[in-house]
Amino acid sequence: MPDETTADDDEHPLDAEATPERTTENETAEPRPSETTETERRRVHVTRGLVDLLLDMAEDAEPSSVNLVLAPTPAGEFDADLGLDPETPVLTHFYMAEAGQSVSAVFGMDLGTPAGRGRARFLTHPQGPFELTERDDLAAVVLLAVPPWERRTLAAFDRAGRKLELAVLDAEPPQEELD
């Protein structure tokens, strides 16, 4: 598949907001809305902890494939300043595919993923290829891994199979509490 990044109808994977690009002395710091940088539209942010966990799960599941729903946390909710727009989504969590499966089978509803979550997926291809296929479950963003289960064999793709830039962040997601 081509190594382009976003489709005309998929401007911001995961509804990511563009951040201003670095400027020289003679340029303004704020880009005009029409000048949204192509780089930011092509970038998917994910925490290092999630990446490490996903790759471990992929290795443990081999030779079977893994298919998980991923969910983001807005950058502004992190305790540390990530240097991103506060609304920029950062992939931080996953949902087990088995959760709510019996209800899904009967009623056709996905109760394992909270409403409004899961616009991203993690897939593995234990036998290759290192690209999306017609058999894959797709989402706005897909993280795809192949053996050996290392960061260099993990990539992000948009729904059309075009490669996106993957930015792995050394940040811990905010603590969640049950109410």
C-alpha cells in the first residue's frame, strides 16, 4: 500500500488537533487554519507503556493474531506537559475483545467498548505482511505489529492503509478512579 498518510475525508486521525510548527524569526508562531501541517495530521501519539504492553501481548499470543480496541486520553489530562495541544489524543488504553462478547453475539451491540471510545485498533500479523489487508478490522487509526515483536516492527496506518507517523511518548496516563 502507498506510504501516504491521510485521506481527504480523514483529516485528523482520532480527531487530533494540529499543533503549531516550529518557526524562524521572520514567521509568526500561529499557523493559519488552512496551513495545518501535514506532519501533525499524519502523527499518532501513544504512550511507551502501552506500546510495550501491546508488543508483549502480541509475542505471548503468537502464532495467533491479536485484535484490540485502543482508546485515547486527551494530552491535557496528563500530569506532565507533553508539549501537545491539550485536546490531542494520546493512545493510552486497550479494551479486551472478549468483553461483552456474549451480548454482542445475541444483540449485535459492542458492550465491551465504552461509548465514544475505540477509534483505534491494535492488530498483529504473525505471518506478515507489514501492511493492512482486506481481512483486517479497521478503525480511524490502526497500530500494526509483525514479528519480531519490537518497536521497529510496529507502525500506524490510517483506515485506507496509508502509513502514519508514530510518536511514542514517555508519559504515564492519569490515574483513573472508580466512582
